[in-house]
Amino acid sequence: MEYQNLDIIRKNLEAKEKLFSKYATLSINSKRRVKESLSPTRTEFQRDRDRIIHTNSFRRLKHKSQVFVAPIGDHFTTRLTHVIEVSQIGRSIARALNLNEDLVEATALGHDLGHTPFGHIGESVLNRMLPEGFHHSKQSVRLVTHLEKNGKGLNLTDQVIDGIKNHSKPEGEFLNKNSVKNLSLESQIVRISDAIAYLAHDILDALRSEFITIDQFPSTIIEKLGVRHSERINTIVNDVIISSWDCSGNLSEEIEPWIRMSDDLAKTVTELRNYMFNNFYHIISDSEIGETASKIIEAIFVYLLKNMHLIPDWIRAISDTNENAVSDYLCGMTDNFALLFAENIYPGISKDIFKGRI
């Protein structure tokens, strides 16, 4: 087959999408800010997935914290394993509901690219120090639209960018129809899969570290979700599929579909999420290690503001203010790079990070 005739492959893939649910987002309807010629062998959402996977930002996720700061154990969750798990859960739900699995995969793999070193601890510091505040979802969008490829951006489709922009959820109750209004079903899948994934693997990390024991969790939660990791994920994913079955387009009546859990399970998952915030996430952030991580991010931020020459020229050129340039550069650091950078400018500042762990 000659190269110029390969586009039959993409056309066949697009033809298969016509068999999706009538509520699915089709790649043929996708839009990019800068128009490009189509790939002969991939749909537009498949191209976005590939572009994200091959970025430096995606590779750096393997050394960015999920909950524990610079985790030492080989089996603790990192930001990279997190996005892979979100992708797997999201694809399973999308496939079952006959929605666009490629769009879910691309969005899931890109949703956390803008995280700071030390996870939400670093995010809180930048939110305090930047005049306009900071949120990792906005930084993820900025990264794929402006920062990657040395300031060129990835020119992703609007549909993937929208999903990345809207994946985050407030603390407390978040499983309601109004919170996902105007989002594609695929974006809604990533949003709910993000919570499913981090609750499941963060429980494992809490147990593995002996920070929490299984008997400390409310018994009603364990009874409903399961004792084992696989049970908990399977219970929630199956419930989402059953509760959201109208999204598959297999019902005759016209409805306004949305991705959801049953009321009973949503209550349980919200209870679990609140428990994890109060007994794990907030405690880690407020711990001596968490406070040290905060001091490191703040120290690097202040130092870079006084030494702007350390920031690459292309980052300064596309940043509106010095503070934004510092934020863009700092967000690109892994936990390891931030620790080494901080030690070079303030020797001893990171000594408490590994206190009691080595």
C-alpha cells in the first residue's frame, strides 16, 4: 500500500465511531486552534494521546508526588502511575457505555501534567504566592497550549483541552449533575475516574505505609466497597456503568445523560473521600515533612525571582510576569530536581524530608 493511500486506515477508524452512542464525541467533529492536515493512520484524539505521551512533562510525572513527598518505596503511587490508572478506569467505563475511548485516554493521560513538585503541597504554596492564584488544572492547560515544545505547545484538540481544564473537583460532595453541566460525557468519565483511581491507590499507600490500618476505616465503607483493592475499583466502576447506562444510547426515550454513581454508592464514596482528606491528605500536608516541602517550594520561588537569569529565555519570553515565569519553571521540576536545586542554594533545607525514613 502506498503511503498516500494509508488514509483508508483513519477513515475506517472514523467509520467505527459512527457506531458509538449517539451521545459520544466523534473525532471527526474535533477542532484544533491551528488547523493541521489529518493523520492517515490515526484519529485526531489518538494523535493527541500520542503527543501527550511523548512530552517531557509526561515523563517527569514518574518523579512527582501523589501524596507522599518524594516516596522512597518502589511501590508507592507517583503522579505517572496515577494518570495511567485513571486512563485504565476511564477507558473501561467508556468502552462499556459505547463512548469515545480515545478521547477519554488522551484526556486522562494529560490531566495532571501541570502539577508542581510535591503534589498539592506545592500547589498550595504557589496559590498563596501568585497574585492570580494557582491551580494545577489551569497549569496543565497552559502547558499543552503554550509551554511544551519550548513554547510552541501541542496544538491539542479543543475537546481534550476542555476535559483537562475541567477534571478537578472541590473537596466535599462533587457527584451531582450540575457540577458536570456542559461537559462532554468523555470529560465526565475522566473527572469521575480520577476520583476512583486516587481513592483506590491512596488507600493502598496509606495501608502500605502503615499510616492507616484497614480497621480504622469506617466499617460501612469497607463493607460496601470491599476489603481488597480490586474489589473496591470493581464495585465502583460497575456501579458507574449501570447508573450511567442511558449514556450508551440504548434507551429509547430522549434524556439528558450524565456520568454518575447510584445515590447510595455516591454517598459512600463521598464519605470515603472526606475520610481520606481528614485522616490522610491534610495530615500529610500539615506534617513536618509536608511543612519542609512547603518551605522548599517557597524558597525556590523567592530565589528564582531574584535570579531570573536561571530561567530559560523561552519561558521568560512567553510569561506575562516574572512571577509567572518562575511558576512555569518551578512547575516543570520533579520532586528530585526541586530537592537538589534547594540543597544547592540552601544546604540542609531538605534534611527533614527523609526524617525517620532512612
